[in-house]
Amino acid sequence: MSEYDLVVLQEEIAEGRLKAGDVGTILTVYNGGKAYEVEFVTLTGESVAVETLLPHQIREVRSSEVMSVRDIELQNGLDS
């Protein structure tokens, strides 16, 4: 996996704020892929979280997959 690749979260993290199946973008690859900094955003581009994740916590997206949506309460309290 490389910088700017879309990845799928494999497990719930951030105290349940991020769920398995959420899609993020790799910002940084650490130590040849031993860890990844991944950003998760809303559909309008607002950052929800930036997390440092291990390889088992994410996977590459598949060409056969489609995105889905769910509501999330934003840090600033805005949800629109």
C-alpha cells in the first residue's frame, strides 16, 4: 500500500468513532509498511480523524466494492 491509496478499516477504533468498513486515505507510510497514517473524511471533505494504523487494521479497496454512507457526529458539533 502506498501514499494516497484508499484503504478500508478492518476493525472499530477511536472509541467506536470509526467502524470497520470506513474508507480512508493513506497519508504516510512508515518503515516500509510497518505502519500507516490514514485520514478519514466526510463526503464533503471534512477531516474526521487521522490515525496511525498497523497493516492488519486496514486493507486495500477492491475494484468490486462500492462506498456506503453513515452519519457521524463531527468534533465541532456540525453534522450537515
